[in-house]
Amino acid sequence: MSALAKTGLFSEINGLDTSVFDSPQLNEYMSLNRTIWRSVRQSLQQFLCDDTHTVRKQINVDDVAVPIKEVRMHMPAKIGDYTDFYASREHATNVGVMFRGKDNALMPNWTHLPVGYHGRASSVVVSGTPLRRPNGQRRPNPDSPPVFGPSTRLDYELEMAFFVGPGNSLGTPLSVDEAEDRIFGVVLMNDWSARDIQAWEYVPLGPFLGKSFGTTVSPWVVTMDALEPFRVMQPEQDPEPLPYLRCSSADKRGGFDINLNVHIKPYESNEYFALTRSNLKYMYWSLRQQLAHHTVNGCNMRPGDLCGTGTISGLTEESFGSMLELSWSGKNPIKLGSSEISRTFVEDNDTVRLTGYCQGEGYRVGFGECTGTILPAVDLGL
């Protein structure tokens, strides 16, 4: 992008200082606005698709392109703050049924607001980065004191996440309609979870060590303009949300049709096996509702802040977005394909891969991969 900017490809875009493309991360570019992002995207598409483009007289595509096999992907932005939501009704219901029973599956607030918690930005890593199994306190026997050691119920969570663009000033909330234009783009995310550590620690303040040991994101950021053709109605919200969570624009479609898949490569095999087939369109609370809720108290968001959707599950078992759900809290081993291998949770040296795409008429918008391998826990000698 920096090389293309020097040719004048983006020179007619008002408000764009092309020095933003000299930065190793996208925060400065994210701080601009959707009009500029759209213009840059259109200019880039014209350059790539039009063999007679005037800039092609100065520079060829091959001069500014790098073969994909030679590319090393990096974290797309410096993440200042990271928030994770809990926006899938099916996932929240499944977990609630497991631990509280069918009659109390959803907490009283769940259908009234997008539940979220503040995560740990420092341990968000780019796809391909291995992570250590976490140590921590857990209580396998409810009638005995807790024990310390490696998590034995390590899980993946199929999520997506969005990077914030310009953000908002402290004390100035964003409406739902404003919020969408402040979202730069979307990535795949695996919010790894140590279920046993989390179960013991989360009351009363929520997740801590069971989540903060690592979160994996894909490096490819798909912009909101690229997602426009794949808008769909999100699930019906009952009761109707409070006014600040309602959309007043003509387009009420807050969901996106994004196919999501999870595969696992167990340490015993070189083959990947399918685990989950889900879709972002199942998510109850939309991306724009999540961001609007995050700011309604005046919280300021900054360029490069990351917000996760929470685990994305659908109604069918194959669409469950975690091993906690697929194995129903470890009670039902998950058979991997036609092999003799099974899993209830992720084991050491297993690799989990998330992929996603939007399917258009004769074309596909891909999200790349979000891949991570779990290494054995550090032996603390305790």
C-alpha cells in the first residue's frame, strides 16, 4: 500500500494522508472514516482489475504484490483494549442448561443487553502462534478443596471479532446507527477457554485466568463494505430492546451471512477433522448493538480496540461453537471422523483451525485461517 501510494493511486481521496500506509500496523488508517476506507478499497480494486489503469504504466501488480507462500502475517493492529461479548442465545442457553438447568438457562438480563466482560489485550495473538496450556486453581470434586495444576478442560470458542475504527470521545455514546460506521472490519477469533479454571473463579466478577492466557485472531481484516452484500436479518429480539439498542436507519438488517467452520488436528494424526459448522447470522445481538451498548455509559473506544462476539452456536449440534457444548460438558466423547480418535476437550499438541467465508454469486469473500496449537503447561514444580 505504501508503494502504491507513492504512485499517486490514492491522491484524489479527500482527507487521506497516505503516510498512514508507512506504519507497520493499521491503527492510523483505522482512525480515519468509512468514506475514506471505501474510496481506498475502490481505488485498489480498480488498480488490480483494470489492465489499462493509468497507474499500471508506472508500476505492475507484480511489483507491489508478494507471493502468498512468502508472506508472514502479523497482528493487524496494536490492540489497546479487548472486550468479549456473550451474544449467541443458543450458546448461552446451552451453557445455562448444563450448569443451572433448563428453567434457569438464561440469566434475567440476557435478552435485555449484550453481556460482555473486559478481556486481556496483551495475550491476544495472531494466527499460528502456539499457546501454553494454563495452570490454575480448579475444583474437580465439589466436596473437596481446590487443587492447582494444568487445566484438564481446555476448549476452543468459535467467535468473530471486530476492530474499532475512529471510536468516540470519553462521555459521548454512539447510537446503533453511528456504531456501524465506527467498525473498521471483522476477523475470526478463537477465545480459548480453560473451563475448569473458569468455573471455579468466575463468581462473582466473571472470567479471569481461565480466559486471559490467550486469544487467537486471524490476520485478515474483512471490511464492512466487503460484507454489505451479505447482510441478513438477525434473529427476532423478544422483548424489544430498549430504545438505545434499536436501529433507526432504513436498513434493519443487522446480521451477516458468514459461514464458519472449526477443524481439529489431534496430536495423533496429520489430518484435520471437522468439529463445528456454524454461521454469524445466528447471533442474537448484532455487532452494532454490541458497540453501541459498550459506549452508552460514555466509555471511549479507540482505533484498534477489539470486540469479540462470544461463542457462535446455532440450533443444531453440528453448529455448536465449543467442545463444552459438543461433548456436553465432557459427558459425550466427540468421535473424529472415521478414525479411532475422540476428544472431549483439547489435548496437548492438538491444533484447532477456524475458517470462514461469505458465498456470493460466483465469488467468495474469505477470512483466511485462525489457527493455534496448544503446548503442554509449564511445569512449576508445585
